[in-house]
Amino acid sequence: MATAIRGFIDRYRGSGKTGAFNWFFQRISGVVLLVLIVGHFYIEHFYAPGTTPTYNVVAGRLASLGWKLFDLTFVIFALWHGINGIFEFIDDYVHSDGWRLSLRALFWFVGILYLVLALLTILPFSVPQGGING
């Protein structure tokens, strides 16, 4: 009896490639994204009542370091959450190793491309000295 239980435990112990970290971080990133989007929505629509979120208002906010960090945090968590979800889908439904590798490489490329575009958009953003006329 003890050997049967031991065999069962050894068989289902896992190998470290179970995806437990990805599963757990998918839930954590979802909660973080929910907090960020609710915070963003509150600040944009209720924090400063009577102000319309025009380009000048948004540009002024985005020129500050705090908003840059907020937006980068949002982008990084959103990208990770989305790509991690796609990877879980690929692992569950794509059974060919070649297709799985190709799709993972494609989505890594797309994720890194979007991250670079976000960094190039958010980090150097500044408001000209005289403001934005438009």
C-alpha cells in the first residue's frame, strides 16, 4: 500500500514546468490591471470635475514623471497579461511543437515591439515651453 501511494505522489509531483507561476501571475496581473484601470478612470472622470480631458490636459499629465510611471506600469502589466494568456491558449490547444514554437516566437516579437513603441511614446513625451496650441 505504501509503495502505491509513493508511486502516486511521485507521478503527480510535477516537474517545474506545470505553468503554476504563469497561472498565479495571470491572476495577480489581472488584479493589478483592475486597480490601475479603476484608478485611471477615477482620475480622468471624477478627480477634477468640470475639466474635459482635452489633448492639452492629457499632455500636461503625461509630461510628469508620475504619470509616465503609471502609464508604463499599466502597459507592462497589460502586455504581460495578454501575452501570458495567449501562451496559455497556445499550450492548451496547439499540439505541434513546431507550431507552438513559431506562435510563441511571433507573440514574443509582437510583445517586445509593443513595449518598445510604448517606451518610445511615453518616455520622451514633454510639453513645449509655450504649451500646446491647437
